[in-house]
Amino acid sequence: MKITVLTLFPEILRGFFESSIMARAVKAGRIEYELVNIRDYATDRHRKCDDEIFGGGAGMLMLPGPLGRALDAHGARTARTVFVTPSGRLFNQAYAADLAREERLVVVCGRYEGVDQRIIDEYVDDEISIGDYVLSSGEVAALVLVDAVYRLIPGVISGESLAEESFSGHGLLEYPQYTRPAVYGTIKVPEVLLSGHHANIAAWRLKAQIRKTLAYRPELFASAGLPDEVRRLLKEIVTEGGIDEPYPEDSGSAD
Ligand code: SAM
């Protein structure tokens, strides 16, 4: 995949692309990237990239001219072009997996109050929000998006590591994990995890996943296609705990 990020602050992103797993993926030729400074496409003496908003209101908006020229120069019209914005569609693991199938990804980082709507209408395929909060700029959001996407590209990290993560498989949260020592202070690792009995370990982990999902993200049980085993264990856990089942089998929705 080739990833192009358009930004007014490429230095915020550079360290990420030059470090750790991303650096290895680049070296191995699985990822190609370019950080484009939008200011290089400004034409005036002051390299101006923002201006006041028509109709009034606080703050400034990114000018369409420099950004449009940068997008044209870097093939945005023939790539999947996304703009990170709090007013976009909410990002999640399935969305990341969808973007990971692209050959070319162009990410536009906003600043100030955002970008001129005509840029969105003309170039942007997806407006994506990384969460229901407002950041001061798009660079951090772009990093979140790129990080979630590139690690799903085959060969970047092992398929085994991906298979057991939160939101994978059954779509539940990950089970609690432990490493050495088996006793830390006074706290022991659950006995079953030291038993070497793979079936019992898998059963313990599934139940722990269900408990954790029930505590933090009960709405995840509303997703279609939960295996019967998960539904059965969920029922068992809520009955044991005397709590209401979050989404009974026949409701089929979080609403
Ligand atoms: N005026 C915008 C609004 O109310 O929706 C907020 C602009 S924000 C201060 C500046 C830039 O940060 C945005 O253009 C966007 O690129 C980025 N940004 C902020 N929060 C974000 C979020 N939750 N998801 C994605 N990008 C975000």
C-alpha cells in the first residue's frame, strides 16, 4: 500500500513512519509513504494556507487552493482519499480492515476549523472521525487511522497476533493476559492458564472475554452472527450474576 498524508505539520508524523513496525514494513517494501507539506503548494509570498470563514464565526479555515493543488499533485483522484474530521463516520476495526484492502490511501489532516467544503466535495471519498471528541488538529487522528490500517496489511504483523485481538473473531474484547512471574506480590495467575490444558484455557478465555465485554462494551453483543456458544455462555454469566442480558437473542439490535 502507498500512504500519502497531506498536512501542515509533517514533522508530527515523521517519527511514526521512521520507527518500529512501520519502519520495518517500509523497509520490507510492504508500505510506501509520503508526507506532503500542504504549505509547499501555497503560491503567495507568505505561503498562506488559511483564511477567515464566509458568514462569520470564530477561527480560520484551510484554503482550498494549496490543498487542492497538493491533492492533484499526489494523485488523490485515483486513490481512496479520506479526510479526518470529528464530523465524519465513526472509525472502527471493520473500517480499518476495509481501508487496508486499498492499494493507495491519501489522508488529509485538517487544522484550524477544518477545510473548505469544496475540497471535501471534489476530492474526499470518506470523512472519518476517530471518536466523539475534538482534537486540535488532524495529525494525531491520521496517525490513529494509519496505525490501525497498516498493521492489517498481510505480512506486516503475524496473522496469529491479529486473530485473538479485541474486535476480531467473535468481535468481543480481549481476555485478560498474564506473563511471568506466576505470583506477582500476592496475586496469582489463574490456575487454568498454567495447566497446559488447551481446551480449558480456551474455555476460560472465552468466558473472560464475555465478562469483560459485558462490563465495558455490552453493545458489542448486539452484532449479528455471535456463535451459539457465546450466546449460551453470556446467558450463563448473566444468570449467575443476577443481571439483565444486554441484548436477548430475539432482540437482534442495540436499539
Ligand atoms: N470545527 C471542527 C468541528 O467542530 O467539527 C473541528 C476542527 S478541529 C479543531 C481541527 C482538525 O482536527 C479537524 O479538521 C480534523 O482534521 C481534526 N480532528 C479533530 N477531532 C477529530 C476527530 N475526532 N476525528 C478525526 N479528526 C479530528
